[in-house]
Amino acid sequence: MRRLWLPVLFTLGFLAAGGLSATVIASTGTGTTTGTDTTATTTTSTTTTGTTTTGPSPTVIPPGVTIAGVSVGGMSGADAKAAVLGAVQQPIVVKVGKRAFRAGPTGLGAVPQLRAAVKHALEAAPDSAVPLSIAVRLAPVRTFVAKLGKRFDHAPVDSVLRLRNVKPWITKSLPGKKIDRARSVTLIVTALKANRKGPVKLIQKLTQPAVTRNSFGPLIVIRRGSNHLYLYKGMRPWRVFPVATGQSSYPTPLGHFEIEVMWENPWWYPPDSPWAAGAKPVPPGPGNPLGTRWMGITSPGVGIHGTPDPASIGYSASHGCIRMYISDAEWLFSHVHVGTQVFIVSA
């Protein structure tokens, strides 16, 4: 009996081994679905897409290329930047009159756009001239021009009236100079943007004095010692008149004055002085102590006027005023004005 079972057991073992082998092989497939009656296998496919290859960017600038006039052919981008920057940073010359100054473009606010220019040069055709764009900040340029203005601007000098040897002397006026800030800033910015090194000549405007020699019209010098009135046109002698000046007890004041008021046919009012005590005001007319014209100066109570007492002319006979013949006073009145300068000297 045992020998009969041996073939049966061998057959079952073989079949079992074959099934296990089939199962192992099936499990190594790409995709396996096992159902009760059906086995399906899924296959994965691969699709190949075509690709376009771009060549590498150039690393050396083509021969003959320049940036802002600087030869950069055959250079790398870094070397080209260094070469162009060195040229751009050369100082710009600025002139004020005959004086020249050097200033670095960077300090003046110039910012060269090197990266864009080098990129353009790397892609340019041989022998191309590549421009360089330079931006400029205005604040540093304005500060630079203002500093030059503080150094070179000067105000005009007015003429001044003085006496020299008892004659009027008027000093010569001088114009001033002032840097035109706005136009000078524009000139420097334009030069920096164009990478020009100058010289950039700044514009100076002349400023005129308020008082010149021509500003002075008639001038009066009264010589108290010789009792004469000298009339000048500026510094040129015009006319001389005999006058009467103050007595020793009522001297005509010395100094520099000007005509303050002018009256035709004035009233005379007695001053607050012992010599006029009890006197009454006198209306215009032949007996008026002031004659027909009064030119009061900036010394209280003192003036130039006509007199009905012509015999006093040429002497120190008044109470401090300057007396003239009536006709002379009328002529003088028509040739001077309020503000006319009056010098009274002891000569």
C-alpha cells in the first residue's frame, strides 16, 4: 500500500511546485490584475519629446567694439567694466573766470550704467560703437556749484561821496559777480551725461551797484570861513555864490547834511532863542527875513535862504543860517532838490 501512494504524492508535489512557479513569474509583471477567471496585464509606454538647445552666451567681447570710445574688443565683461569705469572716472574740469577746478564725476553724482553697456557690447557685431548711458543725481551738482558761489560771488560796491581838499570826491562804483546757479548746474549735468571732461565754464552774472557816480546830482559845499557857497554837478564845479554865515555867537554848524525841506514864499516864525524874544511871525513879502525861498537842511533850525538885507552878504552876520541874495536863492532853489547833499566846512 505504501508503494502505491508514493507516485500519487510525487505527482501532487510536482503540480504544487509548478503552480508556485507560475505565481512567482506572474508577480514580476509590470501590472497584474488577478480575477476569478481572467488575468489582465497593463503595459507602460514611453514618449520621447524633441528639445531645442541654445548656445552659451558669449564671454568675450567681439573685436573692434568700443564703449563710450573705450576699446573693449577681446575683453571679458569684468575687464570691460573696469576699463570703461576707469575712463569715466577721470576728473571733469570746471572753470570760474580764470580759475580751474577738477572734480570726480562720482562725487558729482554721475552713475554710469556699465552693466547694460557691457551686455550690449558682448552681443554686438565686431567694430561696433556701443554708447554708455550715465545718470546724474542733481543734489551733488547743486552743492558743488553753491560752494563755488560762496567762494567767488561778491556784492557790488556803491559809490561813496566824500570831501577831498574841501571839494566833493565820489568813489568809483564796482559791479558785483554772482554765479548763475541754475544754468551752471545744467552745464555740468550735460557734460557728465555726455562723459565730456570740460572745461565747463560756469556762467557769472554781473550785479550792478545801487549808487554810482551818475547817481549824484547837485552837491553843495559851503565854506564858512570865506563865506562862499560852491555848487557842483557831481564832482564838476558849477557855480559859486557869496553868502553870509553865522556870527561867532551863533555859528553855522559844520558837518555833512542834506536839504530836508523846500518852501517857496515861506513864513518866518521866530525861533525859541533870546535874540528872537518878542518877535512876531512874518508872512511872505518884501520884509520877510527868509526872502522868497527856504531850503532847510538836516541841522535843526538851519537853512539856506534869501535875505532882504543884501549888505550882510559876505560876512558872518546871521544867526546860524546861510543867507543869499534873493535872486541867487531863487536860482539855487530851482537847481537843487530835497536830498541834495550839503557840506559845511570851516575853510
